[in-house]
Amino acid sequence: MFESEPEKVEQLLQSNDEFKTLYNEHRQLEKRVLAAENGTAPMSDEAMNNLKREKLRIKDRLTQLMDTSGL
């Protein structure tokens, strides 16, 4: 999603505070999920599922913001 439109992401990061906040949260969640999957930050299955759900919720909102940005 984000990788396919880097120019649009960059514009939104500079012009939309909500997008910037959510984008940074998404990146942090991605790091936590990867760390858990690699075993460097063990967590329960329930905690992992909650992280993934939150990450997906944020991704959906980011997609919505990208789609409605008019860029």
C-alpha cells in the first residue's frame, strides 16, 4: 500500500497531522510485530493478535486518508 505511492505518502506526511501520527504508529506496531515473530520480543498469541488488529485498523484509516486526499 504505502510502498506503491511514496510521493503521495511523503506529501501527506508533510501536510496531514492525522496521517503523520497514524503512519508513525503503524511503523512502530510493525516493528513490534516483527520482533515478536522473530522471537526477540516474546508475547502471547492474544497480545500478538491485538497488535495485528490495531495495525490493520490504522492501515485501513491510512488508506482511507490516502484515497480521500485528492493528491
